[in-house]
Amino acid sequence: MALRKARRAGEVEPRTGTNYPDPFRARVQGRLKRALGDLFGLDQFGVNLTELPPGAFSALRHWHSHEDELVCVLEGEVTLITDAGEEVLRPGDCVGFKAGAADGHHLTNRSKGPVRYLEIGSRRFDVDAVVYPDDDLAVQPDGSGRHRMVRKDGTPY
Amino acid sequence: MALRKARRAGEVEPRTGTNYPDPFRARVQGRLKRALGDLFGLDQFGVNLTELPPGAFSALRHWHSHEDELVCVLEGEVTLITDAGEEVLRPGDCVGFKAGAADGHHLTNRSKGPVRYLEIGSRRFDVDAVVYPDDDLAVQPDGSGRHRMVRKDGTPY
């Protein structure tokens, strides 16, 4: 049998951590991300198989200056929150967020079961800023190629 | 109720055409692509919900010089063909193809039922070349921002 190139997405070791400083970390407690694109050495975009337990958020509500994003729901029911309000997404639903569109979004699992979705985002760490309309948090590109999180006045956490 | 931002992926109007010249067009006969990223104005990467009927190929076997690609299977069984040989992918399997890795790939549906998968590819039309190891076909960037297909000696079809 030939060397197998494909991988079972659900069996990839998940990442449980977050870059958020306290007190924001608790909002994504229990979130699991399986970094599928990284498995294959991809660096132009990331693809995560993400799992949210009941009560968890995907992220703080945010928008990106330079990175397109798209979400496709695979399992469960998840609530999308944007400036337009709330809507429930079910398996087979997808939603995209154009870079630079000033409308923060996140997902939250208000159901009693797990939610799984694929999330895709381009990687432009060198120029991307992230805006968090509801929280005293900001990401500004600093040339390091990393997403360094600061307060809105620029001071570190 | 708030304006609905999400879309049912399976209800998006599919694209049935191909840019392949004859005689290659027949190999992707019946292939349906639902361009999810385009729905939301994304232009850094494309995300297609693609459906292959029995007997159809995803594409001619190829690799990209500058565009990363990733496939996640949602329904059915599909055969991946690369230089390493063949393997069957099932729902939950994913495989990625790094830009510049000189190993052509494509998928073919040898089953009796439909196959559905998500395919993600970055968009670098300005610099991307596509290599087709098995066929007298090539794509070279010509500055037009389009994928113009020619013979390997550069003559048009």
C-alpha cells in the first residue's frame, strides 16, 4: 500500500490554548482547534477543525484588517453574533468575513451539545490588525510576525 | 429577525463549466462547484463545495507553483492520486498540497454514489503556474490575472 498522505481530521492532536490575556481567556475555555493546514506545511492560509463545548465562544468578537475568514459548520448549532444581531448556524451553513469590513463577529455555543466547524483564514501576520469592538484589546502588526495583544492604548497586558 | 448573513452551502447555485480545452473537458464532466468564498466577497482564497458524480475527476492531475491547497471530504468515498500512488479518502479525511511541491494530485470518484468535499486554494493568479505532469497542458502567469491554458510548448489551444 502506498504511503498515506491524507489525515483523519478528528484524530489530529488539538490545541487547547489561547493567546488571550486574562480575563479574556475564560471565554474560550474548552475550545479545541485542530490545525489541519499546518499538518501539510501550508502557510498561506490556516484551516482549523474547531470544536466548541456548550458555553464556549470561538473568540472575542473581532474583525481583521487584512485577513479574509470563512466558517463552514459541520456539526451542532452555533450562534453567530455581528453588528446585525444574532443568527443560528447549522450543519451546511457557511459565512465569510471580508478583510477590512468593520463588523466584528464571533460564534458562541448556546446549545447543549458540541459544535464543530471548519474555519479558514488567510495569514498576513505582517500587516494584519485585529479590532475588538467590545473589549479593551487590540492586535497591531509589530513586524515580529506574531499577533501581540495589547490594550487599546497600546500598553501591554 | 436580523438580516441573515450565513448561507446554506448546498443551495448555492453551482458552476458546471471548466476552463479546460478539448479533449480534457470530458474528464470533469458532471463536476459541480459551489463557490462559497465568492459569496462573501473573499479574494485571498477560494473555498468551493465541490461535488463529483461517479466517474468524474476533480481536475487533471496537477500541482501549483504558488498556491497552497487543502481538501476536506464531507460525503462519499473518493480516490486521491499522486506520485505516491492511490488512496481512498472518506468523510473526515483531509489532505493538503503545499505550493511548489512537485507532486501532481487529483481526485476521482470510482464509487457508485456522489462525493462532496470542501476545497480551499489561495489566489495568486499573478504569479501562479500550474504543472500537469500527465497531459500536454500548462498554465503560466501572463499578467492578465487569469489562468490561460496552453500546450507545454506555449502554443494556444
